[in-house]
Amino acid sequence: MATPVQFLLGTHQPGWLRTAGVPLFVSDTRLRGYKTLPRAVSPFAVDSGGFTELQRCGEWTVSPRDYVARLRRYRDEVGQLLWAAPQDWMCEPVIINGGIVNGQRFVGTHLTVEEHQRRTVLNYLRLRELAPELNIIPVVQGDGPDAHRRCVDLYWTLGRVDLTEQPLVGVGSVCRLQASSMAGRILAALHQRGVTRLHGFGFKTLGLIAHGHRLTSADSLAWSIDARRIGTPLPGCTRHRNCANCLRYALRWRNSVLAAAHARRHIQGELFDA
């Protein structure tokens, strides 16, 4: 029987922590502005908001100390915090080189993949130094299987951190590779390296179905993109033009993803843990 994968529903609506009743993935960029934080009824994990930060600024403008202070607040005031992502540096070409993609401007860091990896590892080490009591997971970054494996080695070289012993390791810079075989090759390479307890950031439906057997957990906000593309709201949703911010739509989408995963004929038992 396949090991169940924990599926975190991505949301840009932190208020859902009070009501959704399913595990959520919420960005620090959305939570940080709340004077009174919602109390969680189900477990959740925190995204550092790195993609948006690097897209807009080309660097991290949030200090590790400030980030840790907010994570402690989320742990204490929201409750049920599973883990948090570090302030990592994605390695997608548009993040590094800059440009316009789907109408969105990326300023570009104009650094190398190797420098992004180095900064990712050093940030994790700094966060662990500042807050050893928080469950901040390491993330491997790169632009392909060999680079992701080198990032695993870099954790040992710079900080004597053995990722094969970590309870969960995030896999960065794969969300836009799911339409190709590259995402699967990266995950397979990490498994071969002995890093098998993996979290997949931003996996869409097809990616989850294709690669879920190599993941321990995954998150996705793809439901909002789907709802915006469809345009018309669900029957009975009369208060909005589309369901891009609709909990009812998100939960229905989540159920469809779980059903699709369960329908895989060559997997016995549950693939995703609801």
C-alpha cells in the first residue's frame, strides 16, 4: 500500500484558517498584516512568500529575525502550525534573469544558480540558529536533477546538515516543470540520493497525480487559477463574479484532486491523506 501524502490546500485567504477544516498552506505575506490572527481549526504550514519577494524585489527585504518573530506569533496565536518554509531562493530562469511572463514583471536577481543555492542553505542555517524550536524545513533548490543533488551536498558542506535524516525536505523550482518529465527526474534523483521525505511546492492536479508517489506532502493554489479561467461562479455562488476566492470552489477542487489521485489504477490504497 502506498504511503499517504498530506495535501495542503493553498489559500490567499488567511480567514479560512477558522473555517476550512482541512490542512492549509498560507503565505507569510498574507498573514503578516493581521492585527488579530485567525485561530486555526486544522493544521497549516507557512510559505515564506519567496517567489513574490524575489519577483518584485530581486532580493529578500525581510530579515531572518523578523521572519522568525512572525513565525513564533503564528505558532502561538494561530495554533496548529505544522512547519514553515525558509526564505529560500528559487532558481527559475525568470527569477534569475528577469523579464515579463503572463503580464507579470520579474526584476531578476542576476545571480547564478549556485549563488541562489548557497543563499538558500545559509538562510536555513541562520533561521535554525535563531529559532531551533521552530519546525522550519530545509529546501533544495536548483535547475535540474544534478543541481538539486548538489544542493543536498551543500547542506552538508556548509552546515553539516544531513538531509537524508530530515523528517521533511522541500523541493523548490519544480512547480513550472510539471508539464515535462523534469519534475519527476528531479524527485527521482533526490530519492536516489537518499532524500525521500519530500514536500512538493505548488503542484497542480496532473503533477500531483504523476509524481505524488514520490512525495510525503504537497500544496497547491491551482484551484484559484482554474476558477479565474472558468470565469463564471458555481451555481449558488451569487456574491462574486468568479470563484477565485471561494472556499466552496476550493474544497470542491480539492475533492476532485483527491478523487483523481485515488483513481490511479496502479496505486493500491490511498495516495493522498485528506
